[in-house]
Amino acid sequence: MKDFKELEIWKRSHKLTVDIYRATQKFPKEEIYGLTSQIRRAVSSIPTNIAEGCGRRTNAELANFLNIASGSASEVEYELLLAKDINYLTDIQYQQFAQEVREIRSMLSAYMTKVREAKN
């Protein structure tokens, strides 16, 4: 078991989650059960799965949860694009968020490789 709060990848994905929650507060109210809810669930899934994986006993289990977090990051990347294209996010907001998501996904990939190569 690992302390997820010490991982830079968890810290960054948590900050991204907080930032996206704040940005989506400005989305139209009719989106509360649509895009707002979907993007919030997907972005919060990233640090949530990192945390859950860190609480598991084996590296194989951790790697599986990191893989799920990576899939959620891809989902967030699309939802950010959609939000930009329908003018819920500015181009600058989109670029900043999308860049952070790409970096987090890259960190997840590197960490998955490290975890898979390590012995339990």
C-alpha cells in the first residue's frame, strides 16, 4: 500500500479536478445533468482511481487502477474539446486544461510502466 497523497501525479490530478469543478460552475444550468456532470465525474475519476489503486495490495492491482485513470483522462480531454467547441470554455482555458490532462496521462503511463516492472 502506498500513500497516494505523496504522489505528484495524484496532486496534479486533484488540482485539475478542483480547477475543472470551478470552471464548470459557469456552464449553463441546463447542463448540470449533462456535460457538467459528465466532465466532473470523469475528471474526479483520475485521482480517485490513483488513490484506490494505492490502497490495493499488489502492483498488478495498482497498475489496473492507473489504467482506468488513464482512460478517464482521455474522456476528460474529449469533454474539454466539446466544452470549448460549444463555447462553454475559452480557447485559453481549453489549452491550459488540455495540456495538463496530456501531461497527467503521460505521467500515468510512465508510472504504470514503473509499477509493472517492480516486484510486489
